[in-house]
Amino acid sequence: MKLINKIIKEIDEFPTLPTIYSTLSEVISNPRSTAGDVSNIILQDQSSASKILKTANSAAYGVMGKVTTVSQAVVYIGFEEVKNLIVSQSILDIFGNVNLTKAINPIDLWKHSIAVGIISKNIAKGMGIRNFETYFLSGILHDIGKLLFLKSIPELYDKVINYSIANNIPIIEVEKNIIGMSSSLAGSLLAEKWNIPATIRNTIKYQHIGLLNDKPETLVSIVHLANIVAEMLELGYSGEYLIPEINKQIWQVIKLPTAFFTKNLPLIIKEYQDSVNLLLKT
């Protein structure tokens, strides 16, 4: 109980997301906002402005000619994608001083999370979902609870991962037994502190079962599937030794074209590599 209280206290004292995120969210939610309104906010933060320009000029967007202004970049990338990039980079910065442990490298965990984001986004696109940007951010954030544990209780979490590997037990079960709380729950509590939308918090909390209130829900189910696919492809490393089983109920809401992953694997790998280079390199 003392350990759980320590983690709760750690979450309460955790840094908030930069003001730019909440300001952007407010402006983007206004249907009258223009690319100029969004770019004016981004220009107040040099790091964000640089990242957005770099993104617009990356191969992923295939823009003909060089994008030289933030307002141009916002038009090419889109409002929601801009917001997601900034929140992703902000969280990366917050966890930037998480130390390497014997069991897991935080960079590898970030790579895994980026992979889940890319795969989630592509599954959503494959299903014809228009607002697929939320799926990328949900994938990026799905394991922030593990990052929280690595930051607050690194030696103990090392033992959790090693015990999981040695005994072929899923990490979430070992977390509950040793820590008294799963990283999924801890991550959802941290996301709540950050005022991350409830839909994304649900994916963090329920990603392992793929269900919401015992029923398949599109966002939760897609992230559940994307996490397992990322594990199978060995994109990054989440600390899991066992590849989880897919909850068969998710196929009630996930409808993909025939041979979807076979056809889209090269694109997924390319987008993953581009995103890793963009988000994890300055």
C-alpha cells in the first residue's frame, strides 16, 4: 500500500504538459480557427516550430518543394497531427531523464510505442476511419505507465521485467503482484492529470484486454491489435517476453481488407523509421 501511495504521490507531483498543448487544443477545437492562428501559437515555442517544419519536409508527407514557414507546414500536416506531434514531443521531453535499466532501455520502449502509434493509424485508415490522428497518439501513449514506473521505481521495475521473463508471466500480472498496481492503470491516471481525452485514457487502461466495459470498442481494440503486431514485428521493445494473444472479440469492430498487413507492411515499416528519426533525434 505504501508503494501505491508513493506512485500516486509521484503522479500528483508530475510535471504538467506545456501550456502550448492546452492552448493549441483550445484553438483547434474552434471551427473558425485558421492555419495562421495555429502557427502563431507554435511560433511561440522554438523547439515546436522546428519540429513541425522538419516534419512537413520529411519524406512521409512527400511535399513538392521545401516548406519554409510554419503556417505552410500546418496546412500540409493538418491541425490534429500538429497537436499530436507536439504532445508526443512534450511527453518525450518530460521522460527524457529516465535512466537506462538492466532490463529495458527507455528508448526501445519509445520505439515500441511509436510503432504501435503507426500501426494503429494505418489500421484506422484501412478501415476507412477519417480522423485517424487520434489513433496515432493513442498508440504513442499506451505504455506511458511503464515509463512512469521506470522513472519512479526503476530498480523494482527491473525486477518486475526480469521476473516476468524468467517465469513466462505477462508483465501486467507481475506488476499487480509486486507493485500492487498495473502500469496501465498508472498510465491512465497520469493521462488524466494531463487532461488527455477520456477516449485515449481508455486505450491506456484497457489496451491489454482490447475491450471497454466488456465490449469491443474501436479505438481500444485497434490499439490492442497494434500492440501485438508491433511485438510480433519486434519494432522496439516493451519489456514483454511473451507475445500476448489477440482477444477474438475485437474482430467484431475491426474489419480490415484481405491481406491488409501483407500489403501494408512496407509502408508501416517506412513510416515507423521516419517517425523514430523525427521524434527521437534532434
